[in-house]
Amino acid sequence: MAISFNNIPTSLRTPGAYIEIDNSRALKGLIQNPHKVLILGQKTATGGTANFDTLMAITRDNLADGYFGVGSVLARMCNKFKENNQNTELYAMAIGSTQSGLHAEAKMDFSGAIHFDAVSQDHVYYFMINGVELAVPITSNQSGASIVTTVISLVNANSNLLPCTAAVNGTSAGRVDFSAKCSGLLGNNISIIENYYGTVIPSCFSWKLSDTTPGFLGGSGVGGAKSFFDSFTGGLHDPELNDAWAVIDGEQFHYIIQPYTKTDNMALIEDELDDRFLPLEDLQGHCFTAVRDSLAGITSTGNAHNSPHVTIVGTQNAPNTAEEWAAAWGAVAAWNLNIDPARPLHFLKLQGIKPPLLADRFLRNERDVLLYDGIATWFVDPGGNVVIERSVTSYQSNALGLIDPSYLDIQTLATLGEIRFQYKARMTNRFIVPRFKLADDTFPAQPGSKVARPKDVFAETVALFTLLRDKGLIENLDEFIENLVVERDITDRNRVNTLLPPDLINQFRILAGNIQFIL
């Protein structure tokens, strides 16, 4: 009998019509491959209902606030992700249950009474924390304690957006003490920026002549413009990523967004993603993270890493924290790479990310250097939006330290991941799951029989890669077919080996022209 049945025995004698359903030939086109994202970070010490090391589905805006505490590292990352990507399936996990860290702190000092000149009797002091502008109205001879009350009220009104709390200093009613909501090094990068939109601090702000200007204000006496704050410092001890792997063991997350860029945590996630990329695990994922530092510091970070599975975004004195940059960048990449893994990401906008001031934006030649140092780059468009320029990985050289651009762009592994998924899905549904037998090419397999030959696998492979060509993931199909090898293993007669040589499609990134003019 040529036709193979799964559920209708050949020994059946009871009269009737018995029809079974076989889906082994159902797949004709490519199948959907919905991606999932995991964000790792910290919750606040006292807020949030989620347990540590527990996956939480983030299905709507601001849901993370209740899980992880308003203004926490993890809540802000989730909210920024949702601002940029409402559709990709998102999970988040709070880590650091056993980590005891120190919280970064900053201060604002208005302890000297302020008076104005005769030109105007009211002014507004504008400052920004983490990209949120706060406007403090100040009137003539207003006390420092009164100004502090206003500042604390403004901070409390924006508690879901701000990564810090504000309180009156215990010894000086004219001073505000800020404390990061989450412990660790990330708190040191919380930004305070005065007059982001260009309003000059009124020169009429001055300390009474009987007061002395505190050294941290940077003023040289009364009557001049001053800075009223100290930057965030003192945050120590980030949590470790290790505990997350046991929770997600065996589950694929196509993108993992995490904010910790010190060497130990970066090594942990690089090793984890290396293992997940291996064929016996086949849980390929890509990490997005960001670092806020000087140009030299960002370059140093990039050169310290060499992973095709990690994208590091570099920012300098940006209003938003680095973790929010990572979340926004990962959200935009996750959505667009799932639609088309081979299409470039350049010029896509990051929603809710304010650009650094002009002096703190990298020049084109500086960004070109960063791209050679494994750092993804961005620029600011004419509308003032931060847009992706090139989302490279941190991979720069091979095992011998020689320059190797094979995994330079994120599209390479994203495309290969999609090809691997489609090939695995097609072949397992066509041959493995239906329990085919295996024979040489010379075997006279009959239609309907569950017998596969290398040439059948070859034909199915060509059919699939034709679809991949039509989708724009590979090119030069004839060359692929010419070099495709499908053969029966010489030692294990139950195994077929394939050599797949796809020519991945490339990205149109640069147009160079030479105008040779004639007068």
C-alpha cells in the first residue's frame, strides 16, 4: 500500500467511510513569526505589587507603574516601550531581590533669600529632571523655604515620570534633597538640566549681600546667573542579571532590553545570548542597552565588548536616562524588525526621547568613529526628533582580533533568525512531525506514502527559499540552488544533512556621487 495512514488501521473490517486529516502539506507560504520582548530592571523598594524574578505581561500603558512602582527603572522602561510600540508582546521582570545598593542623591539649594532688580518683580526658574520640565515661579524676596515647597510639589505632581523623590533637607528649610527611587549606578545618570529650551537664568537672581554664594552654585558673587543644583552622585551596586535566566529557561524572547552596562552584567547577558543562539537551544535573542557618558567613555564601553547579540546606544548629557533610551530604541527595533528583519532602521523616530542640547550632540565624524567602536548612533532631525542613524551590534572583530564586519548590522542576525525559523517550521511540519520514513533518492516513493528522500528535501528547500527571495530576504536564488547540498548522512542513515548558502539581501545605506561639471 503506497498511502500511509496515521489513524486508520489496515486491519479494519467494520464497514464505513473513515477520513483522517493530514496537515503535513498545509504550509505553502511563509508563516507568521510574532516576536516577544523582555525588559529587565528594578522596582522600587516599597512600591509595586509584582514579585521579584516573576514574568509580568505588560499589555497596556502604565500597567507597569502598579507592578513595579511609579518612577522605578522598570516602570519607566515599560512605559517608554509602550509609547513607541503598542503591539509587540511585552513582558517585564523585576530583578535584584537580594541586592543591597546605595541610592544616588542630588540637591538644590535656595537657602539664600532672592531679590530682583527694578525691571521685573516676577520670574520663573525652569529646570528639567529626566526630560520633564518643571517651572518654579519666584517672586521678589521670596524665601528659600517657600521655593523648596514649590519644587517638592512639582516633583510629587510628576512622580510617575520622575526617577527620584524630593524632600526638605533635615537641617536647612531652603534646600531640596533628591534621592533616586532605585538604588545602583543608574541613579548617577539622572539628569538635571536648567533652561533646556533656551530661557536664560535671570541675571537679577542674586543672593542678598549678607549671604555668601555656596561653592557648588558656580557663581562668582551676587548679581550673576547661577546654577542651583548639585548633580546626582553616590549610587552604587547594580543588581545582577543571573537570576533571570532560570525564570525564562526554555522560553524565547526575541529582544531583551536591560539597562546595566558594567562589565559583569554585560558578560552575563552576552554569554546567555551566545548559548541561546546555538542550534540545540535555538532561542535566538538580541539585547538592547544604552550608556550615558562622555564620547571617550562611550568609546571605551564599545571597545570593551564584541557581541553580535548586543546593541549599545551611546548618549551624552541627554535629558532622558539611558534606560529610557534603550527601551525606546528596542521598542522601535522590535516592531520594525518583526515586520521585515532585513530593512534598515535608519531615520525611525524615538518617541518621548528628548535630544541633548546642541553642544552635547555628536558630530558626524564622531558618530562614524562610534560605529567602528560597536556603538549604535542617532541624530536629531530638523523637527527636533531623535532618530536612529545606524543600529549596529557591538561585534567588531573575530577570535584573532582581526576586523570582521560580518555581524556589524543588526539586520544580519535578524534575517538569519527569520530564515532559520521559517526553514525549521517548514521542514518539521513537512517531514518530522508527520513521522516520515527516509530512503535514498533511487527509492520509488509513491504519492501519499510517508517516505522522504534527499531530493524531496531539496525540492522543499528550493520552494521555501523562493518565497524568502520573493519577500526580499535573500537574493541570487539561482546561485543558492546551484550551491545547495542535501545529502543523507553516511554514518546515521536516519539523518539528512543540508548546506544552505543564502545570499542575504543588503540595506541601501549610502549613495555616493561624483558630479563632473563642464563650464
